[in-house]
Amino acid sequence: METAVYPGSFDPVTNGHIDVIERALNIFGKVIVTVGDNPGKKPTFTIEERVELLKECTKNLKNIEIGSFSGLLLDYVRGKNSKIIIRGLRAVSDFEFEFQRALMNRVINSEIETIFIMTKEHYVYLNSSIIKEMAMFGSKLNGLVPEIVEKKLRERFSKT
């Protein structure tokens, strides 16, 4: 049973992320979804909040683990006894960035492979920054994020 690791900031988790998770579960025996601590970003939700949102949004899925990490992703993947990193792609611009990252990871550890999963076409335009901006201005998020995420975004931005 192969285990794959799907890392990301998930700030917040979108239906595009859920799509990639579900499709990865069709390929791999287990998927570990992990929230990375990126010191270069200013997140809307804490790591703990993002982990809890992911747990809530994926509670109906089997063979999934939700966690978080800081430091080098390759160390985390190795520590989880995995050799597979999942990356979701929306557009060519994603591919260029992710391809470069995958090649660098291969230089550091050639035993770990990166697998790209294209998102469904109706999520191509979707990213967390757009979702946060829409929520900030009170736009509807139907079909873009799980209901619990929309609720938490409304709560967060009503306080600012």
C-alpha cells in the first residue's frame, strides 16, 4: 500500500484541493495531507485551524491522514515512510513552478518522486488568494469551498 504526501498551505482549503485529494486516494493506498509552515506567507488561518478545517472537510474519506510540518518537505516525506509527493496543477504557470521544485527535490533525494494531478477543469481558476478576496468582499463562495470553510471565512472577515 503506497502512501503519498500532499503538502500545501491550504489557506483555506478549496474544492480544488478536495478534488486532488479524492483523486489521489483513487491511485494510492493512503494520502497524508499536510499543512506546511511557510514563513514567507502571512496566513489567514493558523496551522492548527487549517488542520482542523482539512479534517472536517475530509472526514468522509478513508485512508487519509491530516497533519502539519515545518522544515524541509523531503524530510517530512521520508519520516512518513513515503516516496511520493502529490502536487495539484491548475495551469501552465503552476507546472513551471512545480516542475522546478520537483527537479530540485530529485537532486536532494532521488528516491522521492513528485506526481502531478491536474485539477478538474472547473477548478482551474480557483486558488486560495481569490477565495479570501471574494470572502473579504462578501461574495458567494457556493461550489468553490466546503460549507465549513465558507462559514469560517465569513467569521474571520467579519472581525476585521
